[in-house]
Amino acid sequence: MLYLLLIFFPLSMACSVFLLRRLPRIAIGLSIGTLIVEVLLAVQVRVDDPVRVLGVTFLLSPLNQIFLFLFLGIGIATLAMALILPHGENFSAIGLLTIGQTVAILVMQDSFVTALVLVAIGLTTVLGIVDLPAGAGVLVSRQTLATALKYLVLMVIAGILLYIAYVLTDIFRPGELPGRISPARFILALLAAGFALRMALAPFHSWLVDLVSYAGSLAAILIIALPAPASLLVFLLTLQSFPTLLFEGGQALNVLRIGAAVSAVLSSALALTAGTLRQRIAYLIAGNCGIIFYGFASLSLAGLSGAILGVINLALAVTTVLVSLAMLDDLDRSQTEDRSDLFWHRPVAGAGLLGSGMALIGWLPFPGGTSYLLALQAAAANHWLELLTLLVAMALAALTLAQLAVQYLFGPSAAPMVAEPSLLGEIELGRPPLPRQSREPIGAVVIISILLAVMAVIGLSPNLVLPTIEAAVRSLAALGFS
């Protein structure tokens, strides 16, 4: 019963919040309270205690419990930032719907159902892209509308590919057609294309770049930091449910690894040549997703463990970097791309941008460092060319972050504006006031600091989560881990 309550409580509360959308602070407060209740419910759910309801098995594994608390924490932080930053009229309701569906993916053990829920998340989160503030006197911009349509179409295509793959897997019988090409390779190709679309791997990355560039930062958090990590957990569930794909796949797994590594290099190279700050961040996220997907495709203990740790790092880093970008835009939305001294005016937001960037490119002391080291270990066990490809991707990403820091964060501070001397006969009352430099909101400072602290703690003490991750990977008996 607790499983159903975990799923349907935020979904039902989303309806109440929608009715209160004209009272944004009350709606946000009610949403945060809903997620706090979700945390209390999650504490009471017994781990590894399967329950079957209406033909669907519900189970909360120790690994999924970590992600459940992670996603609820990100949801609370994002909604709390909505009290400070501008957001859409229906943001709270969309956030609860997205979190409720993400929780369903974590606890349901049916690949067919989770594929449908992934499509439902795409249909829900696309509303956040086009959501306008209450009383907005403008229509949705052409770029934002194009971003929403692109994201919707690609997510529907990804859902169709995954569902076809699961249907074929259900009717596939190993060894039924001896001497012929195994359909497992075709099934793996469908799965790879579906998850590549959802993870924005090159060349399927355009929706992510447009999303970070044109959508609101808080809406982008709901779309990137929740569904993308949940998609990779579905991939792990697929490996558990259909182990025959691994035995029959043959060289297809090698193609997946090479494709993921090349995707990471392409994304990092595009990040180095991107024209705007937000585009560079988007390409860094896509490059990080490529290396994570490489770890999953390696099917080794080190690779899978590093990939799952990388998913945790991805969720936290994306949340931090988008909140920091929103704070920097709030400084001077029209001149953010033209300024080179953002760190001196918004030190906490600048530190959040730099720290989350270090997490995305795999630097210690953040979880991305440990994740990348494990990915490199898996690559070294496969082939030296794969190791070299990952190292090139990491080097390009590091150059991008260094270039970004010099160009946007640590440049010379602009001279403060000084009042001109009064002209003959001019009085001070008739002169426009000088623009005042606003301080960073205390709430935003606290949230960014907490996110950076959580990443640093996990990065410096990876054993807090790695034993649970490695136990989950070893449970994949088909892979032969001991």
C-alpha cells in the first residue's frame, strides 16, 4: 500500500496545487510539504520487500532507495528556488506530476510499464517548457515553442523504440533460429537508440542544447535532473530482466561502447566551440552523459559502478549548474553573455557554476571524479583506443571549463558607475538614479551551498554509496560478477 501511496500522493496533490496556481507561494509551500511527506513515507518502505498489485511487481531496492531520496531532495531544492526565481504559473503542479512519475519508475519492476511512464514524463515536462508566469503579457517565444516541440517529438520516438524493443524481447527465444543472425542485436540497437535520445547523446543532443538555452532553468532541472537518471535505471532494469540479450548480442555491445565514447568526444569538442555560456554548459552535460553511457555499455563491475555513481553526480551537478545560471541571469539578464566578471558580482552563484562544471568534467573532489576513474578503468580493460578516446573527451571538457571561467567568471571587474557632475541649473531630483547592485538572496546562497556540500561529501567519501552500488551491480548474475 505504501508503494501506491508514494506514487499517487504527489499526483493527487498536483491537482490541488493546480487549483491554487494563482497563489504561487501557497502552491509552492504545499508542494514542498507534499515532498516532505513523501520522504517520511519513503523511510517507512521496507527495502527488498516485493509486492504485487494488479499484475505489476513493486520493489524498492537499496540502490533505488538512494535515488528516491536523491530525487525528492532535488525536488524540494527546486521548489524552494521557485520562491526566489521567476517560474511558470503551473510549475508546482508540473513538478509534483514529474516527481510522482519518476517515483513510479523507481519502484515498478515491469519494463513495459516503465517505458510508458517515460513517455508520460515527456508529455508532462514539455508543459514546463511553455509554461508562462501568471499574468504574463507576452506569448511563448518562437525558440521556446520550437524547443518544446522538438523535445516532445524526440521523447515520443524514444518511447516507441523502447516499447518495440521490449515487445520483441518478450517474444524472442534464444536459439530458436540457429544459423541465422540473432534478433538480439536488433533489439539492442532499438534500446541503444531509445536511451541515446533520452540521454542526449550526440548526434541526438540538439534538444538538450535548446532546452538549456531557451527554457527556464527551473523547468530544465525537472526535465534533465530527474527523467534522464531514471532512464538509465530503466536500462539497468532491462539488463536484469532480459539477460539473454547480453549473451546473444555479440559485437553489438562493442558498437555501443565505441558510440558512447565518440559521443563524449563530439560533445566536448562542440562545447569548446559553442558561442554562449548556456550552450557550453549543455554540451558539457551531453559529454558527461556519453561517458556515463559508456560505463553502462562496458558491462563490467568498474564501468557499471562508475556509471551509476555518475548518474548521482549528473543529477546533483545539473541542479547546481542550472540554479547558478538562473542566479547569474538574475544579475543582468540582458548582459550575462557579455560580462566577464560574473564571479565578482555573484560569488556563490559563480562558485556553484564552477563547482558543478568540475563535477560534470570528472574532477575531484566531486563524485564525477570517482565516476570517471572507474570509467577509465573499464576502458583500459577493453582496449587502449577506448581509453584514449575517453581521455581526449575529458581533456576537451577541461579546456572548455577553463575557457568558460576566464571568459565569464574571473575577468576584470567592471568599474562602478559614478554620478556625473550636475549641469548648470540641474537638480538631483530630476536625474535618474544609478542602478543598484542587488545582493544574492540568502535562500539561494543556502541551497547552492548545500548542493555543493553534498557533492563534495559524496566525492570525498564515495564509500557512502559505492558498496550499495557494487552490490546492485553484482546482483546482475548474467554478467558473472563475483
